[in-house]
Amino acid sequence: MVMLFEKSEYIERVNKVKESMAVREIEVLIITDPANMCYLSGYDALSFYEAQAVVIAPEFEQPVWIGRLQDYYCAVETTWVDTDNIIAYPDKFLWDTTKRHVMGFIADYLKEHGLDKKVIGVEMDAYYFTAFWYQWLQKSLPNAIFKDATKLVNWIRGIKSEKELEYMSRAARLVEKAMKNAIDKIDVGIRECDVAAGIYSDIISGNAEFGGDYPSLAPIMPSGKRTSGAHLTWTDKKYQDNQIVYMEMSGCYRRYHAPLTRTIYVGKAPQKVHDTAAIVVEGLNTALELAKPGVTCEEIERVWQKTINKYGLEKESRMGYAVGLSYPPVWCEDTAFFKPGEKIELKPNMTFHMMPGMWLDGYGIAITETFRITEKGSETITKFPRKLFVK
Amino acid sequence: MVMLFEKSEYIERVNKVKESMAVREIEVLIITDPANMCYLSGYDALSFYEAQAVVIAPEFEQPVWIGRLQDYYCAVETTWVDTDNIIAYPDKFLWDTTKRHVMGFIADYLKEHGLDKKVIGVEMDAYYFTAFWYQWLQKSLPNAIFKDATKLVNWIRGIKSEKELEYMSRAARLVEKAMKNAIDKIDVGIRECDVAAGIYSDIISGNAEFGGDYPSLAPIMPSGKRTSGAHLTWTDKKYQDNQIVYMEMSGCYRRYHAPLTRTIYVGKAPQKVHDTAAIVVEGLNTALELAKPGVTCEEIERVWQKTINKYGLEKESRMGYAVGLSYPPVWCEDTAFFKPGEKIELKPNMTFHMMPGMWLDGYGIAITETFRITEKGSETITKFPRKLFVK
């Protein structure tokens, strides 16, 4: 068994979730978001493409893991809970979902423990909790009252422990190495896929002290006019002279992420690219300077927007989000965002990816940092020159 | 714009979907599964962590792509549809889902086109279509009748075109390279993460002719007793003497996959490991020999089960599945499975990952192939020695 955190840290997390459940008058919580499952139980396996859950209730001292029989040992290996709390369903629950379903199996488990007439919280809008699963759960628990508990656990994940910050720092070391080598490698005639291969190799092989895990999202690394789209990735074409490239990628250590983005120009960068990059960096710096406990997320966005507005630019999309523990399809925690109207106040040890990017007509530029709120201000977790790179 | 298939091939796919809709009496189809979106429109970007869709209706000649404004250019770049059919929502639809939601935006689009009182098919059990999205859609289209269209498109994807088979062959070349190099590298004192780094590097850098894409799932590559779990991956620990390792991984070319699994023993393999591996290979071979048009999926599973039963072994989980185009979290097409009760008949150019694996007490062994059904039999797409590797 591999314990990534002290048992006391897991217990503290579970207690916070139980408190939040009490406040929201939720009696049983069915967690299906893989990151939330991992946060509370430690469970970490590539099995999230089938239904699985962690159940929390005051009646249960520990989280109860419910998953596929094939993955029983994965739970034994990665969770901190007693084997009594590792409950496996046989594969036939996947075979004909008109007859039976994993949600029915979970419902039966709740019935056996007298919890089928309770107020049950489900993550209505979490990745992988499909409309179909919810129908099965409702049908299987006709006497339960369902409440939406989306993000209940995500919000608790917001403030990081020392150990979590250490894991994010390690993820940062991985992405810095990958970014440096990728920038060094990019040149006319080099294929994009070969740079992408190097990035994966770097973030996973890591350094002499530690290696890395797979990130929740592949590197986004378009070139040329493909940089106008926000989520395109590499091709097997060669880089050309006079081409802009941006690379958004993350290191991952024990499922903790530290994303980083830089923009590179191959050739002699036009003045407008230099200018836009300088504006993005100025906006990023101004926003980072403002970030400290008590400031709200919308204030961060506003100072960024004001900075770029001075130069006649505007960004309609969010410019950052809480980051940390995650599973595919993305490393965003889906809680606090730097966007208009977001009244969340920053607190020490919250961690964010500040993502100022401009997707303009014909090209895009993004220069970003992962950072944490400190007692009096903020500091970046990623350490990398904050500028346009010209090759 | 990059076209991976002739326009005529996309049109044929759309027509098949429209026919299937007519049979099921579905008038409008809202597709949210990223693989199905790609199959019909060509859309390929790392944006599937936010709500997006492709809409199909007899009223629309082409698929209508609906996604985030940031991704407008991603759609222009990767889809074959006219820009009139690329509809982008502003970021505010993501900001406060109590007020507005992407599903409301999609509903408004249907209203504008007089399609809000139709029978609307939704992929109730597709990845990413959450219970919450469905509630929003129901609320926004009070006069519509909803029908479950889960897997409607997946089933049409089952039989592959020549071009699709070519892409899967390329994916196979990528995974063969990675598997060979990984087996060569594994040895006492080598870190698992360094082998994983090499795998990613190989499948993405590819060869002189073409590079690869990110696979939908990370390589599964536990060692020692961790092989007892079906979905654990690498650590940054070193391989030990007398340790079993299995590696399930896939190459990916233009989102088409060719998974492959092999088992390696570091040191002198105990007789029972040799024996189990031989049984798995015998079962795999027997099942591959039986595979041809007209045979059912359950017959394939039965001959495998019978083979291993002779030796006193049993596998409770499915032993294979349809494979091809996919996005995270998995490369399985989620249609035909080799499992008891599966009456689906094999047809030429269906493609599968045959996944005979035994997860026993203390260790696991898996040796698998990606293959296609031919006119008279079957042939593997992956070409790799089918045996236990001893180092």
C-alpha cells in the first residue's frame, strides 16, 4: 500500500466533507468525480471510464469505495481505508444496463445499511456522472431525496496542505524542465510531434529524485495560424520560419498539477507580436501583484482587463482558475475562476493557474503561471522567465 | 483546414446517422460524446472538458457544431462544415450555471430553427453528458420529447472504412515500436517512470513518415504484486529482480487507436507464470482463429473461457471490445464486447481489442491484440510476438 498523505490528513478531509454535508442537510454523499474520490480515499487508478464511487455518511467512519472487481486490488493498493470498506461489483453490472447497473449496486449497498430513505447528495455536474446514471439511481432509491452536491468536495480541496503544495512544487519542476527543453528544441524543420514527444518524456521521467505522472490533459501546442484556436495541439508537420507557437502544458506529480504556458516565435517576430506579448506579461504581473488574502477573484480579473484595455485589447474568456489535484479530462478544479462577478476571496494556500491569453485574428499569445496565495501576497509555484521567446 | 477524410466519407456517415434516427423516430440528435462529434464533423480539439455538441437533423444538410467562442477557430480548422454551421457561445455561459448554461444556448438554437417541439435524441450515458446538463436541456425545451440515443453513433462507427483501417495500422506501428523499446529497456534498477517516458516518446514521435497523437488513456503498466489490479500504472520505483510487469498501451493516429498488451518477467519466471502465460496465449489464439463474419461475440468469449477452464482458470470480466476512434477517458468504443450473452455478429472491417487477461492472487498476466474481421476470417492489426517476455 502506498500512502501519499498521513492518515490524519485524510481524516481531516473527510471530517470537513461531513461538516459541509451537515450544513447542506445532506445525509449520504455519493462521490463519482475521480479527483474527489482520490482526495478522500486515496484511490488512484485508470478505471474512471467505468462507474465507481466513494460514499460518505456519518454512519461510516471511513469513506466506502465501490468499484469494479478487477480494480479491487487497485483500491487495496492505493486507498487508506480498511478492506471492509472496499466493495467490488462483478462485471455483469456492466453487461446489460437495461437489466442492472452499477448505480443499482450502490443503491443496494445503501439499502443494506439502512440509508435508502435519506437525503442523498450526488455530483450532478461532475465529469462522468451521466444523465443515465442518475436515472438509475433515482429508480433504485425511490424513497431517497436527492440533492445536488456538485463541487461540495472541490471547494474543500481549494486550500492546500503543506504536502499538497510540495507535490505541486514537484509538478512545477517537471513542467519547467519540459518547457525549457521544448523551447530549446523548437526550430525550423523540427517536427511538432518530436517536441511533444520530448515534453512527455521530460514530465514523466522527471529528475534523479522523482518521476512524474500522466497529466490530465495533453499539451496544447499549436503553431502558426492554428494558435488562433484555444485548444489545438501538435501535428507531425515541421515548424516553419516566421511562425508563432504557444505551449500550454502541465507537470503532474501524484495527480497534482502545475500548468505553465509560454509563447515562442520562430524567426523575426513582428512588432505587434512583441507588443501583444509585452501587454500580456504586464497584465499577468499586475494581476499577480494584486493577488493576496482578502482580494476577490473578480478584482484580479478586473486589473488584468484594465491593463490590456489600456492598449485597446479585450479578453472575453476567464483568465484563470483554481488548480491542483485532478484526473482527465482537465486539470482545472472547477471552483474559483478569475472572471467578472466572482466574489470569492483569496485565502492563504489557495492555488491557481493564472491564464492570460489573447486569441486574436490570425494568432494567439499566452504566458501563464501557477501560483499560490501566501499569508501576505502570492508567489509563483512555476519559476520560468516570463517573456516571449524568440528563436 | 485539415481534412482527415474525404467529404464524401463524412457525408456517408451523416446519412447513416440520419437513417438510424428515422428508424428510432428521433427528429433531432444532440451529440456530446467527443468521439461521435469528431466522427461526424471532424472536430478535434482538447476542449471536451466544457460543454459542446454537434446537432444532426434532417433540416440541416450538415452537422452543426456548437462550442465555446475560444474554440471557434478550432472548429474552422478541423471540421468539414461550412462556417455557417459553426456556432459559438460566449464564455458567460460557463460563469453561473444557475442563470444560464450551454444547454440553454443549444436549446435557443433549436428554437430559432423551429426544432424545439421535436423528438430529441440525447446520449444519456455518454462521457461528459452529466445529469445536470440533461436537467438544463429538459427545462429549456419544455415542449420537446427526449429519447435516449446513447451509442446510436457508436454503433455506426463499428465497421471501419479503408482510411480508418489505415489510421489504425499506423497506430499499430506506433505501439509496436513503443512496446519493443519498453521491453528492451525494462531491467533491474531501471525506474518505471523512465520506461513510461520512453513509451510516450515513441508513440508520439513515431517514425520518419508520421508522428502520433496522445492516446485516450495512459499506459497501464504495474509491476510486482501491483499487477493484481487491472488499472494501476507506473511509479518512480525501480524494477526489481523476480518481478512480473504487464504493459497495456495504445498508439494513436488521428484519434484512431491500436492497443496492445504484453507481460514481461524480470528474472527467472516461476513455472506457474510460464504456464499461465501459455494458457492466455492459447486462449487468445483459439479466439482469434474462431473470429470471422457470422460468429457472435459471445461465441468468441465462450471459446476463450472454455480454453482457460480446461486448466482450471476462469475470467469473470469481459475479454475484449470494439476499438477505433476515441477521446479520453478510454479507447473502447463501448458497443460490441466479448462477453456472455452478446449476440452481435461479427462483420468484415469491425475492429476489436481482444483483451485476455488473468488477474490472479498476487500477480496478473495479459497478452492482447488489436485485430480486424476480414471477409473470411480475421487478422491482427498489431504485429508483435505473442508470448511472455523474460528478461
